[in-house]
Amino acid sequence: MTWPKPIQDIIDEFQEIDEQFERLEILMDFAKEVDELPVEDWNEQNLVKGCQSIAHIEVNIRDDLVWMRAAADAKMVQGLQGILSIAVNGSPPKQVMELTPQFAEEAGILNSLTPSRSNGFRTMFDMVQNSVKEAIK
Amino acid sequence: MTWPKPIQDIIDEFQEIDEQFERLEILMDFAKEVDELPVEDWNEQNLVKGCQSIAHIEVNIRDDLVWMRAAADAKMVQGLQGILSIAVNGSPPKQVMELTPQFAEEAGILNSLTPSRSNGFRTMFDMVQNSVKEAIK
Amino acid sequence: MKRDFPIFSRQVNGKPLVYLDNAATTQKPSCVIDAMSDYYSSSNANVHRAVHTLAGEATEGYEACRTLLKQRYNANYAVITSGTTEAINLVAHAWGEHNLTAGDVVVLTEMEHHSDIVPWQMLAERASIELRFVPFTDGELDLEAFKIALEGAKLVCVVHTSNVLGIRNPVEEIIAMSQTVGAKVLLDAAQAVPHELIDFKQIGADFMAFSAHKMCGPTGIGALLISDEAFSQMEPFMGGGDMIQTVTLEGSTYQSNEHRFEAGTPRIAEGFGWAAALEWIAKIDLESHHNRLLAIAKNVADELKRKGMTVYSSLNPGDAAVISFNHPTIHPEDFARLLDAQGIAVRTGHHCAQPLMEKLGVSGTIRASFYLYNDDLDAEIFLSGIDRVLEAMQ
Amino acid sequence: MKRDFPIFSRQVNGKPLVYLDNAATTQKPSCVIDAMSDYYSSSNANVHRAVHTLAGEATEGYEACRTLLKQRYNANYAVITSGTTEAINLVAHAWGEHNLTAGDVVVLTEMEHHSDIVPWQMLAERASIELRFVPFTDGELDLEAFKIALEGAKLVCVVHTSNVLGIRNPVEEIIAMSQTVGAKVLLDAAQAVPHELIDFKQIGADFMAFSAHKMCGPTGIGALLISDEAFSQMEPFMGGGDMIQTVTLEGSTYQSNEHRFEAGTPRIAEGFGWAAALEWIAKIDLESHHNRLLAIAKNVADELKRKGMTVYSSLNPGDAAVISFNHPTIHPEDFARLLDAQGIAVRTGHHCAQPLMEKLGVSGTIRASFYLYNDDLDAEIFLSGIDRVLEAMQ
Ligand SMILES: Cc1ncc(COP(=O)(O)O)c(C=O)c1O
Ligand SMILES: Cc1ncc(COP(=O)(O)O)c(C=O)c1O
């Protein structure tokens, strides 16, 4: 499978690393890629459900391009949100709808996390796609 | 341990046999040693409790000697009652009180039966001793 | 197939084991035994809400069992219980107590296992509901009487396949009739799932209860499948552990999925074992085995009749290969013990179905029940074992 | 000792496993794993009421577990359940429902596990009883408040040893005070029996609930010990299977011993496994291990404080070696995941004790809990693991 360049870069970056601890450090590094959703904008609707930590994601379409803002109390969750941001921000909705969460698996991000967390990623991924679907309807 | 002759004979008889089926046949043969307790004398008090089949045991002291009558619908239970009868009938109460159900183990009768049944033997044994204890009190 | 089952390498009373007590519990293939050992040897941890690797593996394995159950039986909700009995008690408490009120009618049958009678008698006492028992007449449920009993019924509880006689009840018809009066249906499928693949949504029942240990899985685990509507009508039964959302001193809120009904540390190792059993059984052509075993059982039953036994099972098409019989004079326990002496395991007694025993006019039967690994040789050994008993008891 | 436990030969994320999640569940020694495999491989059968050899062996092994429990803990009645949670729910239904009426008082504490809160909240709703929670203040139960709460109490439910903080409550005193007002006492001993040998009759409680899986035994099985008086006041809870004496369409009668409370096919393999665990643990000097582990935990807790962590456990003499802590800024989940990356298993979250969390003013903690097989090296690896986390998160 070929991925858009920014996603392929993420995959490459993770695949280079052997040690789990370092992978998690990289993951947390991606936290800074998040366009932060300020606390006052948190609501039931943008709450990520089934997550053990507090996490919010909001998706907007501006000039026909997808932009997400997010926030999480755990840094690794924020890191996942950062990766998601790179994957979707500035992309046309159609391209976002064609994405699958498989790239995270390919990068080994999912394997590096226990199931409940990898489900967390999937939940967030689905949330983004659903929001996009809603928005372009 | 040395046992009274009739008991030792039973032990010997069982110990000679290797095959389980034949042991059970011998066991059933002892059914005929039972002095039968007729149905009209069956009551709650002489009912053997915890037995899966119907079994009754009644103990009397006559001329200072112990005599038991018994009945059971399953022939193997009756066989156990027969062995018990040989062990106690015509013995002075004191001798009966000194008996332990261990002889059945030594003969391999207990091993040859599954636990619930060997407990049945123990229950019947205890019942006889308790009745004797009651009677001589 | 016996080679998959380590127990068949053992001897009983010096004879090869012929295991014909499958309606009580089935034997376990190596893959099931190993799945549990492997879990304890390499992934053991408590599930849910944990972030470490072992806990993740444990959670994944345990939830995989649920997923397999939902897929295999086509159900949206599968609550994991300790067995059929707990599953039925769960329905009585979690659904019955909140959806039945004084005077409401629950229809049962005279063929039920105690596990599908006693919970309802207990509920009847707590909630003053009325129980109606459909008679078992001339070897089958009296469907005319069922129709009459249905009047005003809110729930129908019926055994799919009888553990005593192997009879497969016309559950499709029963469900259809129940639906016409709007009654929910609980299927006791303890003896059904080992013998046939049931599509829960298609068959249209609201509850279906069964146990792992009767289908080559471990003890201590079973399931209750629940329809969407029934699920939405249920309230939690037991409290504690993972079934909550929030707990305060003032009150608690509960999870919205199946966890709501699974209080306390779940049957984790058992979940791994059952998942292995479900995967193992998925590779088996149940229907052809079913036909093979029924043919064997029919043949054995004929022989038993020839030898003077009374046979209570009719072994019609669809029935499970379960033969209940008695000898006119030999006590069932003596009979079974003499078979055991030859390495042959059968069960005697009331089989937890005393009302049915009463209907048959006996206090108990001898029951030989066949399963996947039983073969013609087992039947042969069983029949010659019978001969030896008859000879000895002459 | 680690050599007895096969799981310690595995690696987690390329590092040797350092398992510090023992308050959630403990690892299993080979003898326990083997006991269950052996059962399935050579004695598997359904128990009770059967005459064949396998069924006899299965019954004997299962009942041996009960006998071991009664002997080890000096109790006349040991009901086997699926765990602590089911045991407490059993008390709420089988005793509570038949001995408590509207307005009656049940005293609990703010330190309870959800499993000892939710069943009582549910009962409170069914039976309109009053729940009073004894406050946890300054690191201990407020015994003055307990005395006041006791007024008119019929039942006191208290956790013997806290799963969050390791605190061993003064249960002897609590029981003595409860007895003066004639209240029955339930001990949640889930975290107690792994750490100390309790004499049930001597301690004078009426109910004591615990789980096998927290003391090196299997999942899916636990026990409720019951005093003679309390036993005589209980009515059956779940119906079906072996708990009956007779069943007719009109009604049923029940067994008089513990079977009365064990509906359905019991946890047979689990009983074999737990029996092996009880025999294994009987050979262990729990007290000296307890002291050793508490010393390790104290030392670790001191180091954690030095490193800037807030430690909630006080680790007084008698307490279990359980350390709950938090870092002022690092999220517990990030912390735990970075430890897991180094092969170190700890738990994070509310530990099924949300009211206690609220009292501590946190939404969760990181918890490291030690057990028999943990040693100084584990503590060392844990502490250097912490250092690496702190460095990385600077
Ligand atoms: C103090 C306490 N009580 C009750 C429980 C519940 O035990 P189980 O989940 O085995 O039913 C636990 C274990 O989580 C516990 O630590
Ligand atoms: C028809 C039927 N229902 C219910 C049960 C109860 O199953 P379990 O004992 O596994 O709860 C059985 C098994 O004995 C059964 O055969």
C-alpha cells in the first residue's frame, strides 16, 4: 500500500526504532503537532468515548479542506492525535474518507500499544471520518 | 492390624481378585448375608441419609449381642450391608464400638467404589455404631 | 478424533475409557487445555482498564471469546456467565424482576432441566407470577396445550434439546406461536449448541443460554445471548467490579454494553479456553457427526430393546444421540457400576429433571450420551459390556 | 521462587517481566496450572450423583478444595462462588433479602471496593434499607464515626485490607464493636488472604469473601465462609442443578449443606486448581514473606517520595505491600505505559474504589503491588524504570 508522503514519513520514523520505550517517546513527540482544542470548547459531542483518559476531537472543513483540533490529558493520546492531525489536516475530505487506520498498524504504533489504547486510536480515527462525513453531507 | 476372623476372611477374599467387575460380583454376593428389614419396618429413623439409592438399617441388641437388619434397592448397597452384618452380627457391643471402617479400605472395597458410594459405606458404618451407642447408653 | 483428547489415553479399571456421559459434560481437546495453560504461563493478568502488556493480552483474549460467540451464533449481545444455570438466573433477575409483575404468566414445560424450573419458581415467589407447565405427552410436548397456556404469557422458557431423552423440541414453531402473543422466548440450549449451529437472530428467540463445558470447552463459563429489545429491558443483576460506570456513596451508574452484567473479575482463563473450543468446533462438520452419532444411538437403542431394556428415547431425526433406558429388575446404580468396572462411563439418576422422571413413571434412568469422538467401537464395547452385566445379574 | 512460575520466563517488550500488579491478580505456579491440565487430561467429568470412576474423581477433587478451605481458614461452611464479587452478592441476596427489612441499617466504609458497595446499593433499592459509610480520614477509618454509625446496624461490611492503599483495617476491633450491637460482619478478604492466614472462627466474622486468583489460584473461583448462625438464616440465591433436594411442578426443596448455594455445574477444574494453590501456599511462611515485602515496599515508597512523587500508602505494620502514588504532572497512563515499555507491569486508574479516590482527591493512582515472588531486584528495576520515565518526561 502506498501512503501520502506525510503518513509514509511517520511509518518510516517508527519502523526505524526497535525499543518500545523510544517508540513511545516518539509518539509523545507528535503531541506538539496537535492544533489544541481549548478547554472551553470541550463538550459531550467532541468527547472521545471509551477512552480511559480525557480526550476531545473537533473536525472542521475550511476552504474544502479538513482541519482538526484536539486535546487529551495523557500525552500519548495527544501523540496519537498529533499523528491523526498530520494524516488529515489540510487534506480534501475525499482523501480523508479513503484513509484506513491501517497505516498506524503498519507503522507499528498499534502493536506498540495495548488493545484498549489501540482501540482508542481506532475510535478517534472513526470519529474524524464520521465528522467529515457529517460535514460534507 | 489384626481383624476378627470373619472380617479377615472378607479382606482376603477381596484381595485375591484383580478385576473390578469380579470384585463387584463378590460384593453383590454378600447381599445374601443381610437379615432383611421388611418394608413395613422402614422409617425415617432407619433410613440411610445421603445415599443415592434407598437403604435402611436397624440395629438391635439381643442377649447383649448386636444384630442388624437392613434393606436396600441397589444390590451393591445390600452387599455392603451384608459385609457390615458379618462384621457386627453376634458381636458384643464393645467389640463393635472398637471397629473402624478401615477394614473395608484394607479389603479394597472402598477403593473399588467411587467416593459417593464409599461415603455411603461410612455413613452406614457410623449409623450402626451410633445405634449401638444409643442402645447401650 | 480421540487422539485430540488426552483423556482417551487413560484406562479406567484397567480398561480403555468408553465415555458415554457427554450430556453431563464433554471431554476437552488438547488445544483447549493448552490454551488455558498457555494463558496462565504467559499472559495471565486481570482484564480491562489496564495499560500493561499482559493485561492487554488478557483483555484481548477474553473479549475474543465474546466476539467468537457473537459471530458463531449471530447475536448482538453475548453476556458471559459461569454457565447455563447462571445465565437463566440472570434472566430471571435482570429481566424477569423488572418486566414481570404479579399475575403475569411464564410458560415452561415438563421437560425442563431443574436449572430452567427452579429460578422461575423462586421468581414466582418473589414476584407472584404464575407458572404454567406444558405437558409432555406420548413422547413430545403437547403443542395444543402450549397454545392454550400461551394466553397472556409474557415469557416462554423451553429446553431446545432434552438432556434426558435427546428430544429436539420444535422450537421454531414454539417461538413463532409465542411471538403471536408477544411473549419473549428463552431457549435452554445447553444440549443444543453441542449438536447444531443455531442462528440466534434467525431463530428469533430473545434469550439463549448454554455452557462451554458441554461443547468441549472449560468448566465455569457459559453465555447468555440476548436480543436487542430484551437487552434494552434488562437491569443489572450482580454488582461490583467492571460492571460500573461510576460509583459514588449516593449511587452508581452502569456500563451500557454486556459488561453491565458481568460483575467482578471475569472468567479470564476460561474465556481463553472456550475461545479455543469455539475455534476447534468451527472446523467440525457438526451436522454429519450428528447424523453419524444418531445412527449409532438408534442401533444401540434397538439392541438394548432386544436385550429386554425399556428405552425412553425415541431418537427421531434432529434429536441428540442420548439414550435413556432402564432394565426391568437391575437397579440403575448396580448397572452403571458394573459398566464402570469395564471402563464404560454412563450416568444414572434423575438427570436434574425430576418432573420429567415423574412423567415417565420412574425415579431415574441409565443414560448413555454420545459425542463427536464416540465411534462404532465405543458402541460395540458398550453393548458387550451390557451383555456381561446381564449375564452376571442373571 | 520465580522458577515455580512459568510466566517469569517470558519477556515483555524485550525486557524480563517485573510484575507489580498483584493486587489485581497474582501469577500461578506450575503446580496450579498442571493441576487443571491434569484434571482435564485425566479426570474430567461432571460431579455429584454419578457412579462412574471419572465422576468420582472429579467430585473428590472438587470437594477436596472445599475441605482445604474449611481447614485452612477454620470454617464450618465454605460456599464456592466465582469470586469475591459473587460471594458478596450472594450475601446480599441469600442473607440480606431475608434478614433485612425497610429501614434496617448496613454499615460500609469509604474504603470499600466497588464489589462491596454496589451489591448493597442494589439491595438498598430493593429493600429500602439504609446504608451508612464510615469515613476514611487522615489515612485510616474513623472508628469514632464507626461507633456512631453502628447504632441500629444489622450488618457491617468492611474491607479487611485495602486494594488501593494496602491498609489493613483493625478488623478485630471492628468486629468486637459490631458484636456489641448484635450486627453481623462481612469481611471483604480479597486482599487479606493472600497476605495473612485468617482464623475465621476466632476472628468472629459471619461472612468472609475472597477470590482464588489473588492467591495464586485460578480465575473464575472464590469462596464465601459463613458462620453457623448466619448459614442457618440464609435462603437459596440462584436455582438449578445440584442445589435441590426435590423438584416438582408445585415447588422445590433444597439441599441442607453448602450445595444449597451452588447452582449449576460447579467450577470443577477451578476447584482442582485452587486446591493445588492452597496446598502450595500452605508450605509458604506467609508472615516472613509479608514482612520482607513490606520492607521492600517501604523502601520503594521512600525513594518515590524522594523522586517527587506523592505516595498515598502509609505501609504501616500489617499493611499489604501496595504502593499507590502519583507524579505531580505526568499522567498515570503515560507513566504506566513507559514502565510497561521496560517490562514493568503496574496498574493505573481508580482500582474499583471511586469513593476512596474522591476522598484522596484524585481521579486515579499508579499502583505497584508486590507478592511472594517479587524480590529486591524487582524493586531495583522498578526504581530505575521510574528514573528513566522521569528523564524522558523532563
Ligand atoms: C478488596 C477487594 N474486594 C473485592 C474484589 C473483587 O474480587 P473479584 O474481582 O475477584 O470478584 C477485589 C479485587 O479486585 C478487591 O481487591
Ligand atoms: C438442558 C440443560 N439445561 C441446563 C443445564 C445446566 O447447565 P450447567 O450445569 O452447565 O449450568 C444442563 C446441564 O446439566 C442441561 O442439560
